[in-house]
Amino acid sequence: MILAKKQKNVLTAASVAAMALFVVVADRFFGSFHLRIFNICGIYVVLALSLNLINGFTGLFSLGHAGFMALGAYASALLTMTPAQKEMNFFLAPIIAPLANIHLPFIPALLIAGLVAGLAGFLIGVPALRLRDDYLAIATLGFSEIIRVILTNLQNITNGALGLKGLPRYSTTYMIWGAAFLSAVFILALINSAFGRSCRAIRDNEIAAQAMGINVARVKITSFTIASFMAGIGGALLGHLMSTIDPKMFSFALTYNILLIVVLGGVGSVTGSIIAAIVVTISMEALRFLDGSLNLIFIQTRGLPGLRMVVFSILLMLVIIFRQQGLMGNREFSWDMVTNFRLPRIKRKRR
């Protein structure tokens, strides 16, 4: 059954309203632990969409997302902390004078954090995006580690390895999921624009795209800069949710988690990234009981730290083996998919 455009719009509006209602219910009735997991899902939606813009829609293999998240988190933290909080954190070496007395509201600080990460993405992208495939991945990973090392050693700006503690908890449920909703709308509008079509053309065949008159270098750098901006926003939201940040938080493992969500959801699918961000985040917490003591009647363990990740990795391997394109592939969710869904028929052998 094919739905009319008006019916699809009504269903979409009803779904958005239902999600907004669920966010309100979660904020009021969820416990602190479950609410934090729910909010982390929203932050991972922002991060997965930003990385999918690079890897999925532009066809660039980047592994530097954690570095841009770190820049956004530190920029927002330094701008929103009060002078008294900064004085308490910087007890080994005083913070530099220009930052000591700066105190901004969260929204301007969040935008500045995104701009700082976007500027870093532009400066890194200009030389790095001349590379391709694995070489680009190694270069962006190297830049990410350089950023982390710099943040560790800038004692007068970032407080070094001690990090920053006591950040204001500005990352509320409404703020996080509002950012996730705006990110999804922005990415959908972007990929359906002329710029998005240029990105997909470069992904499919860079030489043919250049022959068609597309400025490949400019599109790549713009895409990389936009994704870096969104990564900075995600990093700032994560920092203000955790209320503490340090350079170890932004290691390669964080980029790996986001890349995992993108691959499982479907490289080149916005709705796939959203669904995978929620499913992966909740699944990793649901399996946490495996790290503790288990009593399986015939098998008893006193606690095997890391068993959760072993089981989770096995499940991921099974998904990748049997569905390499991910949950959605490069398609987007549509109401026609729901109305036309049919279970596969089992063919009976004739006797």
C-alpha cells in the first residue's frame, strides 16, 4: 500500500510529537542513571550524524573525531566556568589572564566551542584531505592524538592531565535532544541540497565529479569543517553532562565507538545512524552485568572485567558478517517501508 504525501506528513508529525512527549516523560520520571544513558544516546546521535557526513556522504575515511570533541569540550568548559571554579581547578599553575575572568552563558559558549572545533577541522582538512583512503585515516588519527597531547601539556590553559572538574550541568535532557533533533534536520536538509548531491557524487566517483565541474577540494573541506563543528558541539554537551573532562576521555576508543555506530546503522543513512546510536548505547549498558559475578547453574564466575565487551564484539561481528551494509544500508526510513513490509515466505518442497 502506497501512502499519500499528506498521510506521510501526518505520520511524521505524529512521530515527532510522540518523541517530544517521550523526552518530557523521560526527564520527569527516569532515574538519574537511566536518564544519563538516555542523554548519552542523544549526544551520540549528534556525533554519529557528524561522522556520517564525512564517511558516509562524502566518502572520506576520517578517524579524528575525538580530537574535535576534545576542543569543543574544553572551549565550552573554559567559557562557562566561573572565575572561582577556575581558581580551584588551576592550583598547580594559574590559568592565563585572558581566560581567568571570562564567564559566558551556555548557548554562546556552545556555539563558540563548535566554531573552535570547526576552525581546527578547516586547518587540518586543508593539508590532510589531499590524501585518500587509509592514508587520510592515519593522518586524521595522528592529528587527533596531537590535539590530545597538546591539551595534556597546556597546563596554564587546560589544567593538563588533571582536567577540569565541577563543570556546570548545562546539558539537560531538553538541550541534548534539542541538539539531536536540530542536527538530524540540518543533515537531512544538507544532503538533499546541491551541496549534498556534490558530496555523494564525490563519494561515488571523484574523477567523474571533478569532470562535471564540482570543486572537489572545496566540497571536501566544507564537509570536513561542518562535521568538525558538530563534533565540537557533541563534545561540549558530553563534557557538561559528565561535569568533568580530561584528555584521557578523548582517546581513539571514543572515535571507534562513533564509527561503530555509523557502520552498524548504515554508512550513508541518517535514520540508520539515529537508530544505531540508541541501540548501541543501550546495549552496551544492558550487557554490563557480564562484568560482575555470574551464576549460570553449571558455570559460576566471580567477575570477569571486560567480558561485556567480548560478548558485545561477538554480536557486532555476527551483524557485520550477515549484514555488511548495516541496519539501513544507504537508505532512509520511509512510511512505505512499514506499510509494504512482509515477512519472507518459506518455500515448501514439493513431494
